[in-house]
Amino acid sequence: MLQGLKILVAEDNELNQKIAGFLLQKQNATVDAALNGREAVELLKKNSYDMVLMDVHMPEMDGFEATEYIRNTLKNNVPIIGVTASYWQEEYDLCLKAGMNTCITKPLFPDSLCKLILNVIAENKLTS
């Protein structure tokens, strides 16, 4: 389903990082991982990605700060999906305000995650 896509997973919890990576690789995506927003930014400076899954609460640089840096300093329009454990509207609003395309709540379910990734990539291509 995700054949040929290169996805960056920014997640400080190594188990969650492995689970997300496994789900995406099972759908034939290529996956790189970062343990915090700072690592994600550094990887985006060096590599091109089709999508970023960005945990919003990470040490050093959280997902909100990293996304704002990606959008405002790197001027990178890569699609970014915020990943959060919170179901609150305020969290979703913060994701959009930071520059994320949308967000998804944990736990991640393979079918809904893949569909969301494909939809966000398609929408991003239309608006770019």
C-alpha cells in the first residue's frame, strides 16, 4: 500500500518507534527513525521524505517546535502527521498551528494509518 514511500518516524519511545516502523515496513515503506525533534530536523536537512510521523511530546525538541522549524527555517513542505496520545481538540489545534497537516491518536492501527498517510500525501500534492 505504501510501496516506494520514504517515511521518517520521530518518536522518543523506542517501543512505539519500532511498532510504527514495523507497521509501515509491512506496507512496503522505507522508514528512518529519530528519537526527538532535533534528530528529525537533522535527518530532514540531509534526506528527502514523502512523509513525517511526528510524536508531539518528545524531549530536547518536541514535535510542535520541530514542525515549526521545518516549516519556517527549512522551508520544507513535507507532509507531517502529528502523533499524540491525547484526544483533546486543543492538541489537534496545536498540531495545525505548528504547521502539521493533521494528527492521529495512539494506538496506531495499520489500515487507518496507511489511508491517512496516502490522503495527506495526495492533498499535499494538490496544494503544493
